[in-house]
Amino acid sequence: MARFDRRDRAPQEVKDVDRRSLLALALYQLLASNRSGLFSVYLVLYLVQRGASVPQALAIFSAAYVVASLTGPAAGRWSDRVGKRRPFLLFAEASSLPFFVVIPWIGSFWVAGLVFVVAETLLAVGSPALTASVADITRRGERGWGYGFLAASGAMGTMVGILIAGAVVGIFGLAALFYLVGALMCGTIVLVLFLFQEGHIEPAPPRRPLREMKGIAVFSFAASVRTLGTGAVAAFYAYYASVLGASDFEVSLVAFAGFATSAVVSLPLGRRVDKTGEIRGLLVGTGIAAAGLVLFLVAGTWPELVPARIVYQVGFALMSPAMLSWVVHQAPSGRRAEYLGFFSLINSTMWSCGPFLGGLVFSATDAPGVFVFAILMTCVSLALLYGLYGRKLPARPVAAPD
């Protein structure tokens, strides 16, 4: 399908094409988000069933996403230089699919973990192209809405997938999860081939020295410190729910509560980011997420994890479009994917280290220590963000210009 150029179309036609393109991305995200959701809920449980200890399973989970995050800047820059997004999405989906579906046939949890690392690394090649595609087809005053729309559609797909997966693994076991993922990936490949339409991408300007990306690096670090703790919680709460007496299906209900919340609030909170500004939204979202982690800490039964997930997801639904929109607005025209990839390198690497650090904390302090660690890291992130950006905010919020 040919790439369209905004400059060759009337304003209403551009608007209609852009909205159709965003809908195609949302459908892609609806299917693709099931992968990360299912793995964050069930992968640690699967590896433990294969003989891994909890710290070993968390370490494998961390290694997969740390290695995958290293592809971000190079994949993003390559996409900008080529001026295409579709080839990167197709390569990511098609190359990683065989690795995911072969995992149930591997007896050793160490070898299965290594194959999972390879699959996630290949899959990560498409991530900067996906997030940059939203910026390609939206204006500044609507990018929070665009990222919120993608998050909402992804959450809707994931919450259905979690319920289906809960039933599937209850009947066929956790190994069936990888076949379910393979089927979903066939759907994403079809969507990219036949429905995804390229947005207009400006030619990439000459490469600027990395030192000129210092501002993005500082922001990425400040916004991502919290993920050292929340990455641990993301990989740990399903195991913790089972410790508190939840069955495999009841674990899926806890996850469902969080994704259902994201589906409902992501779009309006994305609009709120457009109206009030990215930094303000990021500060408020981080504070709400900290409150959700406190609820995790004080939970004594698995049903009490449900409100904790809900509150945390409200905070994240506000943080996510704020972070991505801020990065896009700092990027020179033609280098959006590279900047988003650079942000992802820092953000994803720190998040990916979370499960490993969480495993160490779990070994030393048991389950409550994991949540205390997450709360402390979130508070550090909030303090850094406020110190760097919060004191410069105007007394009244100002909407971003178009």
C-alpha cells in the first residue's frame, strides 16, 4: 500500500486517512499487547513449573527484556533513515514467531529461557516503528490522545486475551500459552500486510552528536527509575496472587482488572495530557501509581490485589502518553523513531532489571520487600521529576499547541 503525504491531500482527507491509519495501529496493538500481558502474568509461573526457582525465573524475565531494549536506538534510526515503518513491524513479528511456539518443546528451563530472550529481541525491532507511527499521523495537540487510544485498544485486547488464556491454561496447562501467542501473531502479520498505511515521514536530518541527546537521557532516567521496582511487581504479582491462594484462572482475574481499567481510562487520560501538559500528567500519574503499590503492600488476600491493580493502572495510563508525547516533541523532524528508541533503551532496560532486582529482594526479605522496593523507587522517580521539571511548571496548566 502506497505511502501517503499530508501535503498532497485536502485537510479533511488527511484527517480521515490519519484516523483510519490510527485505527489500524489500534487493531494491531489490540492483538500484539496480548503477548506482553500474557508473558508478564504467566511466564514466571511457567518457568517455575519447569524447575526454575523464583529468582531464576525473574532473572530470565529480566534478561529477555534487557537484551531486547538494546535494539531500540539502532532500529529506530534505521526506520527513520529508510522512511518506512511497515518492514520493521513485519520483520519483528515474522522472525520471532517460530521461537515463541517452539518453547513448549524444550525441556530445560534454561534453554527455554534463552529461546525466549532471542524471541523478545527480534520482536523489539518493531517497537520504535510502532510508537513513531502514532507521531507520524497525529499533530502535537492530539498525540496524548493518539497514544491513549493505542493503550486503550491494547488493554481491551489484552483483558479478553487474559481471560481466554486463563481458561486455556486451566484446561491444557501453561505450555498452551505459547501456541496462543503464535496464533495472535499470525493476526498481527495479516493486519500489517493489509491494513496498515504508512504516514508521511520527513527525511532524516544529519545525525547530531549523542551529547545533544543529553536532555532525553536525563528525562528518561528520571522517569524510569520507578521501573526498577514496578518491573519487579509486574513479573511478581501473579506469583504472589497464587501464594495468597488464587488459582490460575483467579490470577487472570487480577490481571483482567488492571487491563480493564486501562481500556476505560487510557483515552480520556490521554486527552488530559494534551490539555494539561506532559510533565504535569507524568507527575500526577507517578503519584497515583505509588498509591497503587502501597495497596499491593497491605493486601492480605488475593482479592485485595484487584484494587491495587486498578489504582496502579490509572497512574500508568496517565504516565504512558505523557512520557511518549514529551519525547516526540523533543525529537527533530525525521528522527522520532530514533529518539523513541533511545528512550525505550533506558526505560525498558531499567524496567527489565526490575524482575532480577526483585528476585534478590525476595530472597532477602520475602514478598513484602518487593513492594516496599517498588514504592521507594517510585518515590525517587517522583522526586527527580519534580526537581528537574515540576518547579518550572506554570501555576495553571497550558494546553499544547497544535
